Amino acid sequence: MNNEIEHGDLRVFVEAVRKGSFSAAAEALGMSAAFVSKRIDVLEAQLAVRLFERSTRRVVITEEGEQVYARAQLILEQLDDMLDDVSERRQEPAGRLRICSSFGFGRNVVAPVIAKLAASHPKLQIRFEVFDRLVDTVAEGFDLDVRIGDNLPPQLVARKLMDNHRILCASPAYLAKYGMPKSLKELASHQCLAIKERDHPFGTWRLRGKAGQETVRVSGALSTNHGEIALRWAVEGAGIVLRSMWDARSYLESGALVQVLPEYTQPASVWAVYPQRLASSGRVRVCVEFLCRHLAESLHAWRDVPGRSGTN
């Protein structure tokens, strides 16, 4: 067995396990599926074991592959930690940094800040991905998740980046036709635009008012898994929507939307969430501090562009 294994091959292997296919791993790594397959073949030859059982549709990790996967993750973590320690002593953050967020907020607000981060710290290798689902940060190999919402997993480290809350709003045309609801109970008789994205409970709105938290079940003719679509429907008069203040503010200021039941809001702050093992990571610390400084500035610039909207 050739012991000189390239750490790049281990990264390819780990990504293939996490994604469950060579093509998905290739897309995530910016490689061709053929190249991923070749690197796995090389790794199997060096280790003299079969890491995957292959079929035309998918790959399944073998028992030996599971053992290699566990060790490979440790090796890569130790390598990243070593680079982290060295770069921190030089006060130059370096190494790989995998960051994720939700579709709209990630694309429209977080992405510009990530670009500034990369320009300020050129030795960082940043991969940024957006999802319409809640990400298992540890299992999927992400270093940092920028998420909206205060329901945070206790096993992860969380740092608040900025305050935010969700509000109820609808267009003047909708309210002229159906009337302004005067209580949460009245929402049950309205067209409410339900959204299923990330960790949002579908069709259930939990709101905080003077009496504390209250829950209301809502329904309507339209529902979606994308906040941008729901907000556009609300502007067009299709119903009442629950959206983040950062997302709805420009529409409120222009008069395209009106706040409904303003005494009720839903806390939805912006958080940086990362694994416990990265609590002392220099590159993660630099990233989080950069996000804290620049997120509000980027958000202000983004929301002032007419017609922009997003998810979460």
C-alpha cells in the first residue's frame, strides 16, 4: 500500500460520502464527476480497500469505507486546525471555510459580505452555499451557518449577528377587499400565504404580543416553499404574509404593503452558528466578526434597491 495519500483525495472522498454521489460531490467541489471517480479509484488503490459499492444510479459506502470516513474527517479537521493556528499567530486567517445560509437572505444579503471577506483575507478559501432547508452543520461538513430564527440547536455555538423580527403584512388592495383583521383569531378566515422553508412550521404562526406567545393556524389558496414568491403574492393582493422586517421594510415604506396587527411580531434574529470544535478557530472568529461589522451595512444597501425581496 502506498502511504503517501494526498489530503485532496481525502476531501474528495469525504464530500462524496456526505453528498451520497460522485456527481453531487463533483458539483460541490467544482470538479467533473469523472475526476472525482478517478480520485476515489486512486484512494482505493492506495488503501487496498473498496470504499464504495457503485451502481448506475448511486454509490453506497462500504463497511471499510465507513472506517476510513471517520478517520479521514479527523485528519482533515486536524490539518485545518493546524493551518488555523499558524495563520492566527501570523494574524492572517487562512484555510478552507465552508459557509451556508438560506436562499434569499444568503443570496441577497450574506453573499456580498462574503465577497468582501474574501477580498479582505485572500488566504481564505471560502465556499458559500444556500439551501431551502435546515442544514445539519456538523454532518454536512459546514464550518458556519448564517441563519435567521431564534430556535437554535444547543449542541452548536451561536453568536447573534443582528436583531430582526417578522411581521404580518398585506397589500392595501387585499385589506380593502377583505378588511383589516382585528385579532389573531380572525386570521383563520383570511387568505394567509403559508411558507415552508428551512425550519418554519408550515401553516402555523407563532407570534409574540402583550400577553406573550400565541399560536394561530392559518390557511389559504396559495402556499409555497419560497419567501420571495410569498412576498410577491402579498404585494399583488393575494393575502397576508409573515415576513422578516428586513425583507418587508422597503414595501412598507413605499406603501405597497401595510402592517397587519402591528402589536404582534415573531423574533427572528440573525445568528452565526458553528460546531463546538470550532469555538476557538481563528478563521471562524474572523468571519463572524466580519459579518457582525458588515451585515447591517450590506442589508441597508440591499433593501434600498426597489423591488428586491428574499427568503427568510
